[in-house]
Amino acid sequence: MTNRKKFLQQSALLAAGILAAPSCMLGSKSTPKSAKDVGLQLYTLREIIGQDVPGLIKRISEIGYRDVETYGFSSTGGFWGLSPAEFKSLLAEHDVVSNSGHYGIDDFIRTGNDSELKAIIEAAGVLKQQYVTVPYLGDDLRSTADDFKKTIEALNKAAELCKSAGLKLAYHNHDFELKDMGEGKTGLQIFLENSDPSAMDFELDLYWVVRAGHDPVSLFTTYPGRFTMWHVKDMDKNKPELNTEVGAGSIDFKSIFAAADTAGLKHFYMEQENFSKEPYQSITESITHIKKELI
């Protein structure tokens, strides 16, 4: 018969073994706690958001999205006709936050005029966003390696302005940043290697990385901690130029999410740019798969 002392020793060893066991043995997933709230890039619903902004925010909250990424802000029109304060109040009413917003700053990059950028920073501050995210670049800002080098100089200046306001600049990619611009460097590499990690992060659009023939996990390994945000959108199996619901396409999200810690992931946003079914049904299917299979 096992005596009490031996029983306690065995119990302690068992407990230590459980604590030391890999997370996969415990059935947990490796997505960082800070990224457990599933976000939605509102550009996904760009065709309908202007019809009823309050109704749309209420609906996506009911579906389960707790974080929204904004787009389309202007200093004159705000967010779809709502001031930053009004939009912040609407989000709070439905228990939704906004940690990031997409803000075009091409004019600042070209001219150095910071008036609109300052309005953007002010709006982001009102919303309590953490990131001012650059969503796209005009052709003239990224046609050559020298263009990318000049553009990152301007982005670094924008990042300092954001940093002084308690924000961080982020950059969101498409496929053009992943083309070889000469000397074995892509535009994304030029940006990564010539920016300050304390002032600038990157939002990796997983679809565009895969579409360009690259491996997101390889990028995480080469530049650990730099990809603090992701866009999660799936690729249609038959028509890769189209998106589909997360889990219904060809992207191996499980292996990508398994590397979330290496990436430095803090927030991610589901995004879909085209639909084959009713949009609310589509975004419901995506969040259901994400919660069940990925986080």
C-alpha cells in the first residue's frame, strides 16, 4: 500500500510534469492572450457600412467581433459621418474597441506636410487606438528600391510623430512589397531593416504573403517580434485571386497561428474583400472557424 509520503512525492512529480508539458499536450493553442479577441477590418463591409453605421457595429458585436480596424477617415468627414468621439461612443455602447486604424498618408510621404497626419493622430488618440496603420502606397512611392528607401525615411518621421503621441506606426503589406527590388531585397525587407522596432511595427496580410509565394512563418523567424498585427483572410482554392471564408480556402492558418509568439502577435483582423454569399453569413462562418480551430 502506498504510504502518504510516497503518494505526495508522486503527486508533486506529476504536477511538475503537467506544468512542464508542452501546450499542445494540454490541448491549448499558442495564440497570445492579448490576441484572443477576434478583430474585423471594417473594409470588409465597405459596401454596406455607410447605410447604417450604428446598426452595423451592433450586428458585428452580436456576431462576436470585439475589435474593429477602421479605414476611410478624413479630417472633414470623420468616420462615415461620425466624429471620432461619436464613433468611440458607438463602439463602447456595443463593447467593441479599436486597436488599429488604416490611414492613408501618401501626401505626407510625398510633401512632408503633416497637417492631415496630425488630424489622423488626434483621431486615433480619441479612439484609444494603439496603431496608425499605413494601408497602401501609391505607385510612385514604391516602383524602385530607391523609392522604398525614400519612403521608409518618411515613414520613420511619421513613426516619430506617432510615438510622441503615445501611438505606434504600422505598415500593412500587399504583394508588391514582396517582389525582389534588386540586390536580393524585397521592399518589405527594406522597410524592416531600415525602421526602428520601438517606433514601427508591421501588420502582415497573410493572404498577400501567400499569394506572392512567400511563407509567413519564415518572415516571423527572420524578423521576430516585428509582425504584431495580422490580416487573416483565406484564399479561394480554385481562384486564388479571390478571398473566401477563413477555413474554407487553401491557407494553412494552423501552422501560422502556431508561430504567433515568434511573430510578436498582439492583434489580428479578419478581412474579406469579396463574397460569394451574404456578407454577415460569411463573417460569421469565419469567426466561428477562427474560435474553434485557431485560438
